Amino acid sequence: MYLTKGRAQVPENLLLKPDIDFIRQVKSSGGETLKKCYQCATCSVVCNLSSKDHPFPRKQMMLAQWGMKDQLLADPSLWLCHQCNDCTTRCPRDARPGDALAALRAISFKEYAFPKFMGGALSNPGSLALLFLVPALVLLGILFKGSGSDLGYLFQMSGEVDYARAFPHGILEMLFIGGNILIFAFAAVGLLRFWNHLKSNHSKSPGSGFISALISTGMEIAFHKKFSSCEANKSRQWGHLLLFYGTAGSAITAGLALFFTIIMVKLGSPLAMAPPLDLPNPIKLLGVVSGLGMFIGGWILISRRRRQLDGVGKSNYIDWLFLIVIFSVGLTGMFSYTIRAFLPVPVIGYLIYYVHLILVFFLLWYAPYSKFAHMFYRTLALVYAKSTGWDKPRKTSPN
């Protein structure tokens, strides 16, 4: 047996211990065509993102066929792949390497998840009702606490729509902040496990250093540069950019709203009224634009998957769940704004706002366990790859 190390082939005795359950898991997670691969290496040749010393996805397809779970889950190349699916469209055996690597990434963040059962819950359709029920009941508790027995205003057909009356901002913000602190702590445990696994399975080579790699990764993600190297699925870049900036803008909107409506008011600062809290103002404008970004970006990606365009890749449950939830967050957010500002019908406005809040908390509270987790794990893997020289690009494109 020979193992590749850099450009040299190093002989080494290696006892293979295939994990048959892992092979089944890969196939059931979207990589059912895995065994069709006959190692022709077409996939690694045509991939413009494949690195110089660690080309993919041929190696990953072989390890997955062998059931080498530990080696695969500690492989940063899984995350250098952006599922352009150039490999899938050129594969002479229809082994769909892009789908196999997507399945491996989905398995990866489930394995590192803390608590681990949550990783399985988000990928199990049978758990969906319970997962939605948790934020639904919490928000109902806030509604009854804030309104008491006076719930008549919720069912009026005309009049002012005051969301803060039904769901007091102070309670929502405490729930938002407290929940996020807990969730990010849980996410940190999983990401630390992932980072340590990366380090334990690979020796370092000269790279750019951690800080430089972090900055470079941030710039790469900000502009989604890698998507421009794709051929089969290049247009997906715009949907991802709109979704990315729409989500980021919504988070900034929530932070600014907290600053002006809670913190500055309590401090008695004159800045609490600048900009004015009544519509219109820049904070609300940012929220509307961000909601549109989530809506349009989500629609682009959903429509491409529904039409099964060449190169889109196989869509599984976690893909659809994430896209539908984030699309619905943008849609219900825009409806909530429109009804309050232009078509004040309380019974409709409060219902849509309630659904919007459920979706928001679903998206945030379960972020480390849904496909949202890709953002965290990919970022960390890219930083590791750049800081260790793992992702050295080829000098010329094979295409």
C-alpha cells in the first residue's frame, strides 16, 4: 500500500477497517451513486477548485467506498468543494461525486454536533413538528404573558397593528440574546471538535498563518469568489450572494433595533430618537432590503432545484428544509412590514408576525444542526487549509 504525501509516494503498512454503516449513511444521505465510481480521476482533473497537492474528489470517493470515516471527516478538502458539480456533469459513470461530497459534509456536522442528538433531529423529517412546536409554544407563552386575558385586539379586522403589544420587544430581545449565547456555545463545542480532528490527522506544511488565512477566508466568503470558477453551476453564485447578504443584513437590523429601542432608551440618550423609531427610517429600510434579498435569493435557489437544472446537484431533506425556512423568513418578514405600514388588518398581521417569529427562532436556534452549519464548518476548514498550505491552487486550470 502506498500513501501519497505531497508529491512523493511513501510506502506504509495500512490496515483498512471499513465502516459499513458509514457507507450506508453516505448512500442514504444523497451519495447513493457512490459505488459507480471506478477511479478514472476525471473529477479531479476537471475541478477548477481542486488543490495542487491535495486534489479532490477522487481520493474522497475512494475513501468513502472503503468506509474510511475518520479520514474523511477530518479532510478539509470536503469543504474546499463548493458543489459546482463540474465533476458530476463530466463523470463518465454518473457516479455524481459532487453529491457524494455534499452527503459527506452533511454527515460531518452531524457527527461533531453538540448535543449530538440534535444533529440527527434536524435531518429527520419525523422530528420536524416537534422542532417547530418548541419556538411556537415559547412565543405563545410570551403572547399570553404580555396580553393577559385581553386578547381581543388580536382578532380585529381593522385598526392599528402593534407587534410590540403582542410580543414585547424587551422579552423577545432577552430570548434572542440568551438563546443565541447558548446556541453559539453549543456550536463552539462542535467546531472545536472539528478543528482538533483536522489538526490530529494532518501534518502542517508552509501556509499563510492563521490571521492571514482568516482575513483571506473572510474576503473569499464575502464575495463568494470560488463560485466564479465553476462552470456547470456558475449562476448559483447570485442566489447565494443574495441569501448571504440578506441574512447578514437581517441580523444587523435586529442588532440596530436592539441598540436603539432598548439600550439607548434605557440609557436616556438623545440618540434613542435618531433615527426616529417610527417608519420610515434607515433601520427599517435595511430590514426591508435584507428581507428582499432572502426572498429573491431563496427563490432563485429553490427554483433551480425544483427544475433540476444540470449541475445543481441532488436535493435532499436538509437542503429543502433550510431553503424553505430561510425563504419563508424573508417572505413573512416582508408581509409583516407591509400589513403594518400599508394594509393594517390586525388579525392577519399578528398571525403572520407570529409565524415569522417561529421561523426566525427555528433558523437561529437550530443553526448549528441545520445546513446553516455549513457556513461555520466551511469557514473553519478554509482557514485551516489556507493556514497550513493545504489549498495551494494549481497554477493553470485543467480546462
